[in-house]
Amino acid sequence: MHIIFQNPTWWTFGFTSIVQLVFFLRWLYRHIRSEELTRAFVHDIATHHLPHIYELLEMLCDEQGIKRNPLPPIHWLDLNHRTH
């Protein structure tokens, strides 16, 4: 054990391994956080903004005399079995 601490090769190996682990954990955290933000953004768009957009499109169709289709329902698919 005493020889390992005196050998500079082991210090270099240990330091680079720790740096790579830190960078991996940082990347993993950002990746997970990015997915959470994307999921929250899509949920917000679908529940708050799409109904207003469809309402305005219905008004435009009525003004122009265009026959409109019924509004599509929003169906959430929970592939991860998580509650929102």
C-alpha cells in the first residue's frame, strides 16, 4: 500500500478517474434535469396554451366560414408509471 502512494502513475490514474467520475455525474445530473424541464414544458403547453390556441382558431374558422373539426382530446401516456 505504501508503494502505491509513492508511485506517480497511481496518483495520475486516481486523479483522472476522479475527474472523469465528476464529469460523468455532472452530465448525468444535467441530462436528468433537462428531461424534467422538457416534461414540465410540454405539460404546461398542452394544459394551458393549447386550449387558448384552439379557441382562437375556432373563432377564426367561424369568422371565415370554415367548417372545423372537433377539438382533439389530450391523452397522457405514462410510460414510466409515474404520477404527475
